[in-house]
Amino acid sequence: MSGGASSEKPATAIIRQIARDICNIKKSGGKIAVVAGPAVVHTGAASALATLIREGYVDTLLSGNALAVHDVEAALLKTSLGVSLQEGTAAVGGCRHHLMAINTIYKAGDLKKAVEKGILKSEIIYECVKKGVPFVLAGSIRDDGPLPDVITDTVVAQKKYREQLKDVDMVMMLASTLHAIAVGNMLPSTVKLVCIDINPAAVTKLLDRGSTQAIGVITDVGTFPPLLAEEIKKLKGKTS
């Protein structure tokens, strides 16, 4: 319980504090970055993250091919890797949905064009495009596709990440071990880090990097964004 991260700590109290920090940063004109993994979509939290983007609490999104593909699949077909996000069961023909999502974006041209053409109408990438929030998708050797927007040159992707992290005040890392650690290594120790992961090792690794303002929450990422959005809504209601 006295450690930097523990699954036995009161998550709701920590989330309430994170919500207050986010509101204070935005009131002072600060910048918040989100590093998100595909589990955000798998667990049904994409809509909550999309809400945070729409409400202006996210200034940049850093991720990879998987998040974007699953987000598109969720927006178009209401599944993630063929599993219904409403029922939690495999959809009929769901094994094809992943590639259908990739092909749909290729036919549109890219993610932004898919939004402009009315193909994408909801979820994370849609809100980024509509709100003008920049997103950088760093590629991997294991990517399916990848989508046209994915930067497959690692050096270029790292440079783009650094550009988006300039003058950032807080980084929320949502179930994305590899991208989160990469971003952590690019940041000064003074930047506030919020690391959410169900794997204690991922959270501990981020907390151990030397940041003076790191918060770790060991929990299912499916519950964090909805609770965070609700706490921010409560704070917004008190100040309005």
C-alpha cells in the first residue's frame, strides 16, 4: 500500500485527483497528451476517450496502427477484433472486420478523408479530426496494413512524437506499454505522468524512470476513461 503503484489503492480517489489536475492544467492553458493502446477500444472505453477529446481535454494523441484500426472497426462495425462491443461475444463474420476496416480507410484515402467523406462518424480518430487534435501513429514490424496514416520509419515517427511532446504538461498513458515507455524516455522528469495499466510491471517501469510527478493506477483501462470523464463533468458542473 505504501508503494508507488498498487492494485489495492483507492482508484476512485486517485481518478478524482487526476481529474482535478487535468482541469487545472487546462484552465492555465496547459497541454495534455494521451498515449493510448488498442485495449482502450477492446475494453469499450473508446467513447469515453472520444468524449474527453471532444470536450477539449486532449491536445495530442500518440499511438500506433492497432489503436486506429480497432477504433475504425468499432466506429464502422461496432466490434473490436470481431468481438461485439455491446454483447462481448464474437460477431457473425467478425473475423473479417479487422481487414474490412483497413480496406475501408485505404479506399477513402486516409483517416482524415474518411471523416470528411462521412465514412467515419464516431469514436477517437473521428473526434481528433473534427476537433483538430493532432495524432501521430508510429508503426511496428507486426502491423496489419498498416493504415496510410501510420509512419513506418521509426526515426521519423520518434521525431514526430517529440514535436508533439514539446511543452507538454501532462501525459496520460492508457494501456500502451511500448509506446508509453518510448514517450517516457522522451520526457523531462518534471512532466506529470499518469500511467494506467492492468499489468503492474508496466506501471512500475514508468514510475521507476525518475519522474517527480508520476501517478500509477493498476486497473482495467476500460473503467478509467469513463470514470475520469464523469469526474471532470462533475468538476465542470461545480465551476459553471
